[in-house]
Amino acid sequence: MAILSSTTLACQPKTETANAAPPAEATITTQPQTVQVMQQMFEAFNKHDLEAMAALYADDAVFTSPEMIEPKKGKAAVAEIYGPLFEMAPDVQDEVKHYIYNGKDEIAVEFLSKGTVENIGPNDPPHMKGKEFELKIFCRLKVKDGKIIEDVTYYDQLAFLQQLGLSE
């Protein structure tokens, strides 16, 4: 897919947890809007549907992650962030393992991202091709008026590079 702010979701008085998002065929209309948006975002990610993903973000959404020098802004950032990933690993899929909903407008999600590098760029080492990766990722989404306005994502960059054979 997406830095911790001063909000600690686990300490909020109204906390809802789940082991995983329900299957796509499950009815999610009884879920709070923030949970629904998160589920729709992961469903669109797993379909590699950049348009559906972008539709879930506000026009001025902010994306923050340690590998970004500066936060990325706006719906166009969806294609900028995820397009190259879908190209590099056409089988990449995310599996939601757990989420914590604060009862208002934020949701913290722990998920596993798995894929295989099939396409590499001209400057990438050839030995990356065919490498499988499995990353534990954490993100925090803030939702307003049914749109994601903030997407903060953390993952172990060194573990990712090691799995691709780019670091020891």
C-alpha cells in the first residue's frame, strides 16, 4: 500500500478490534463508515484497482511513510505509490490480520503483504526477479466524510530489502 501521530488508538475509550476484515461477500453496511472505508481500500488494493483506491481518498489526502522524503498529497499519490508496486509484483496481496477502530474517525490496521517480484526496472539488480516477499505492515487511516484524509504506513524497510537480496 502508506507515521504515528500523537493519537494512540489503543487508548481510546471506544475501541473495537477484529482479527481480520470480513470476506468480500460479507455485508459490511452494519459496520461504522471508517471500518467500511478501510475494508473497501484493502479490497481495491487486492484487485489492483487504482481508480477504486483513489476514489476512497479525499482530494487533499496526505500519505506518510518512512521511505518518503516528504509526505505525498492528493489522490494522484495513490497511482504514484501503488502503481509501481503492482507493476513490480503483479501478484501482491494484502491480508488484514487485525484492526483497532477508535469509535470515531481513525482505524489502525496490521496486515501482511505478500508478493513476488516479476518485473524489474533497468537500474534494478537482475537477481531481484523471482524473489518473494512477505512484509508485516502497520497503517493508520483517518477518515472524514467517507474519504481517507490521512494514510500513515510503517513497515520494516530492511526486512524488505533483505528479502529482495539487496541487503544482508
